[in-house]
Amino acid sequence: MKFIVRLMAIAMICFMAITASGQSRQLRKTDSVFKLIVKAIKVKNATTIYGLISADFQKNTKLADFRDYVANTFFMKGELRKDSLISFVNNSIASYKLAFDNDNLMLSIRLDDNNKLEYFKSEPYNVLRQKTALVASSNPLINTQDKKVDSIARKYIQKVNTVGLSIGIIKNGKTSIYSYGETVKGNHKLPDANTIFELGSITKTFTGTLLAYYVNAGKVSLNDPITKFLPVAVAANPALKDIKLVNLSNHTSGLPGLPANFDLQRPYYSDNPYKNYNKQLLFDYLQTCTLKSQPGEKYLYSNLGVGLLGIILEKISGKPFEQMVSEIITQPLGMKTTVQHLYPMLASRFVTVYDEDGKETPAWDFDAMAAIGSLKSTMNDLVLYTAANMNTKATSPVYKAINLTHQITFKNDDIKIGLGWHIITVNHKEYYFHNGGTGGSSSYIAFDAAKNFAVIILSNSVESTDDIGTTLLEKLDH
């Protein structure tokens, strides 16, 4: 039996909100509950853990069943010798490694607003084996930067479940691009600056730029209510009346990560989960939905919110998402290979993508939710895009829109965000940041415009690039 509260999000397209400067307030709360779980495991008291779960969780889970589950999962592993934090995703889900005498487990938990467990999932902790041979690379290993990049990249690309990696560094007026691995497993072909990867949630920064563009053009205001742009039947839902456009872009709408009818798309593909979720299903959900928090008051990462923003922008412009991106952003910036749909001439440059086990998996397709993660791009194009984001002096419409996306629209003790772009702190330094992922890709952008310094990473493996991205910031920004 599995005691798991269903996550209303697709994990691979989430934003990781953990900084290198210390724990967030929410993580401290989660840690305090985790310590109680650890104490209960050590004294083999499942009833204590049951008392930590939420009322809704308890309603669906009998105490006797839970005690059996905990005993079989944890108590039979021997003594708990060590525990450590692995990750904290979306300022919400904390994953910990539990090292027992006889086995290692990963426990993931999430708290509700009352600091009770609403998510509790254990699974084997698998230490990934390393490739036996040194993976091919274009890194010349000439200077200090080259050697630092290589030592950090090797920790990622030598894992058995990773395949290809492209790293871009902008520093001191120079751009360096490093390639590792393969575009397709076994083809012995390094990715290069024109190889096409999935961007995942980095797409959301493009969506934020589109919103900023139309704000600057006087077409909309950030404070316009979303009901102004929705069908009458949808706008009639009183839960939606206080949501503003800005709330969709900065994840403060109160909407959940994904709509409750997400699995009703037909057909539904677990390895291509957004393919058939259409506008009608989205509007059907919005007609009767309720919110998790009051709009504007709380950060809750929402693919649904940004997906809805994309639909509203399509209504405002009368153009599909991909066309808006092309006309407003990529063409003016000279980005020639950033697209949603690959036409035949580009398809041969697109990588094959791989899941957590290193097995080939489909690239993701999008319908109504295109604005959250549908774009594909190259390192060359992302260098241009990142450089544009660090150019604070240009005054053409696209640059003005980009500058607006950097203005802080929401902040609290844990989160600071503009339009799409998050601001993270690493070694007491702030960077504009977004990461991304699909079922077989991982991506990362972080930059400091004042220093004209940036780190860009693209991978055709689902294995997260966040750790190497943060480490590159730590080791190269000086």
C-alpha cells in the first residue's frame, strides 16, 4: 500500500526554490516535522507519525494500515544511522535520504497550511552508478575556467543516466560554450551550439516577456482582472474575480499547480502528459474551481496559472503562442532556432531525450498549456536571449519588455519574483534565474546583469542540472 497524497503538478516542469545561502522559512518548518518523523522511526513508533499527518490524509488512511506500512517500510531496515536533505522543490516538497543498517530510502514530505503532513512518500534511494569510460567533451582544458567547468560537469555527465550536456558561460565580455556526451545515446556525436534541446519551464520567462510587451504597448495592465478576458461562463465563477494578470505570471493567483481534470484528456499519455489537455478542458475546470489562497497573498508555483496566461495572451493578440514568441522576442533578438514546433529542416538537429533511468522517452507536446514549457532552443539562441536580459540600456520594444520582467512583483521571506524570472541567492549574491525540465530534459539559466555574468545549461536527460548550475555560480563568479 502506498500512502501518497496526489501532487497537483508534473514534477519535471517545476521550479526548484532552494538557495545556497541558507534554509527558507518553509524548509525550516518542514525540517522540524521531519525531525519528529526521524525520532519516531528510531523508537519505532508509527502512531506518532500518524499524528503528524493532516485530517484529510487520516480520513483516507486507517491507523492500522498506516502502522503496517511504516513498520514494513522503515522498521524492518535496521537502525536509522543517518539522514540528510536531498532537495526542496517549489518551496514545498522536501526529499531526504534515510540511511539504515540494511538499506537506503528517500522520504519526500510536504506540509499543509497547518504544518501537517499532506504528502508522505518513500521510495528506494538509488545511488547512480558512474560510466566507466571518460565521456567525450569539447572542453579544451586550457585555462582555470575550463578546468573548473570540467570538474563540475563531470559529476553530472559521468552518471549512467545522463547522455548529453551543453554549458554556456558569459563572463568578462566573453562567451564560452562547452559540450559533453552525445546528442543520441551511442551516436558519438557531441552536441554543439546549434543542437536543439527542450527548454521546459524556461519557457515561462518568454511568456512573462510577452505579457510585459503588451503592457508596454498599452494593450493590457498587469492589474487587469483575468475575468475580463475569459468566456462569460468561466468569468462567472466568483473564485476568479480577484485574480489579476500579474498573479498568473508570478505564481500568486491561488490556482493549484494543475487542474483537477488534468487526467481527463483523451488519450492521456503519462510520458507526454500535456499533449491533449485542451482549452475546453481548462475552461471546464475554471468554471467551478476554488483557490488555494487569496490572489496576491501567497506564492504557489502554478503551471495552470501560466498556461492560462498564455491563452489570455493569445486572445489579446489574436495569434498563437509560438507566433507571438517569434514576432516579439526571437526575431528582434536574432534568435533563429527557438520554436515550439520543429519543422523538417530543424528536426535533424533535435536531441533524443532520456528519462531518469537513461532510457529514451518522448519529447513533450503541448496544446492549451504551451506557455508553460513548449519551447525548444539552442545554446547559441539562449546566449543571445540571456545577453539581452543583461542589456539594461537598449530601448527597443523587446528590451523594454525584458526589463519590465525583472521588476519585482512579489516577495516574502522565501521568494522574490518578477514576471516569470525568480531571484535566487547563492553565496549572498542575487541572480535572476529559471530552470526547466520535461520527461527527458533539464535546463538552467542564471545571470547577474550588473556583472554581465551568466550560466546556461541544457541537457537531454531528465537528471536535474540545478546542482551543477549552482556550483558553477559559486566557483566562477568572482
